[in-house]
Amino acid sequence: MKRLPRAPKRIGGVPVTKQTGKNLAGAALDIILGRAVGEEIAKERLDMCQNCELFNGSRCQACGCFMKTKVRLPTSHCPLHKWTR
């Protein structure tokens, strides 16, 4: 019988997985190097988040991220694959 995968642990609403560590490292590098997407892309991303059922007004319930910051980072992505760019 095959076991079902365990749900990831959460700390402060953020799922803690290997992928979380990779995503945080990429975000930190973007911030340190001052990299950001254009305002048009950031607005497009945030608009998609605001129409999502997992967005609570500031954070994404799927990934736990603060979206006003995350939408501006070029290495970031939507865990639900809703962002097209």
C-alpha cells in the first residue's frame, strides 16, 4: 500500500519545504542585487492575486508570502501557476 505524502509543516503560515528554502534564497538574492520586474508586471501579478480565493489581503495562503513584495521579484512565481510572466 502506498503512503500518502505528508502535508508540509507551516511556520507563521509559510509551508516549510526544500522548495521554500530555494524560493527564499532567490528572493534574498533579488533584494540584495536590487533586481525587480517592471511596474506593469508587478501590477498584473498583484491584480491576479487580489482575485484569488487564497489571498487574504496581504498574504497568499498557498505560499505564505507577503504579496506586495513578492510580485516585484523576478525569480518569484505563483505556486498555483496563475502568473503568466
